Amino acid sequence: MIDDPDGIADEAYLWLRSHLEGHLCFDGERRPVKIVLGPDGRIVAPVMVAVLASGDVVLELPDGEPDSMQLSVTPERFMERGEDAALCDRWRIYHGDAPDVNWARLAIDACRHAGYYVDAEAVVVPNALASIEPAACKAINAEPARLLKAIPGSSRTTAKDVRVVGIDPDGMDVRRAFDVVRVPWPDGVEIATVEDAVAAVGSMAR
């Protein structure tokens, strides 16, 4: 395995942002899992009790193939109350009902992407748009027909089935009827305000 070359850390970060479904491997088990990234960039997921008790947990995004991402993680259990309850709500907004009642942050101990080791800190990036994210999602979702036009490969999707569930400086996460897709912002577009995000979607829908 090779230490990360120039550019691979950025590629790994974007891969993590774009792959919210994968597998958790622990104690000889391999189970499907869906994740979200919190405002601080950390991974959040509902997990089995056995995952919390395991001393060796690997998160595959989406699988164990060489061109994929594998993260050695330490599950850190938290309760669905106080400020942490918002993380559980975020997961449900993305994915629907949770399959487990146990919640954990998956702290990254090591990261391997496309055959390279990557500094774990390089992929845990706080969302600089967290403060405007709710308002931006609401504004974009106010025009679902335009949003639908901005999503590549959604010819079989109807406007009522699309909803922006998250944004960050690199793109937006759109929930469709059966999945969540990543839609990058156009090249050269910088998002700093709600108006910027709405205008970017408008330009993509033309």
C-alpha cells in the first residue's frame, strides 16, 4: 500500500461525501449500513449492539473492492437526546426509518481509498455551510420541478419524489424515492449563501 499522493486526500473526501451506503464488517459479519455526515464531518449511523462491542470494525464504502474505500472505525455510542437527537433526525431525513435503535459516531482510525492510505483527518471536514443548510434546503425544495431538472439521470423520477436533504460547499444530497444521490455544484461555483445555492440549482436546470 502507498502513502497518499497529491490529490488523493481530496478525492477520498469527495468519495466519502458521495457514498452514503456500504457495509460494516465486524467479528466475521458483513452487514449493509447507511450513513450520514454530521455538521462536524463525522460519520453517524444506527448500528447493532454487536458492532458497539466489537474491537475490529471496518466500514466499506460501498464495498471491499480495490477502487473503493475502507475505513477502520471505532463506534462511539450516543443517546438520542439533547443536541445529539438532531443527528438521528438527520439520518432519518436522508434514509427513512432506522433499522436499529443504537446510534454511534464512527470515528475514523485509518482510511484506505483506491489503494492508498489517506490521513483520516483529511476526510473528516466540517460543513462550512451548516448554518445555512436548513434554509437552503427549504428554498431549493420549494421548486421541485426545477430541482428535478438539475439531477442527472432522473428521467424516470417525478418531481414529488425529489428532495434536497443536505448541502455543503461541494454539492447537494438529494433524496429520491429509493436512494440518495450526490449532485456536485457546477465547476467554478462557490456557495456561501442561500441565494447562491438556489441560483446554482437554477443554472443546472437550464
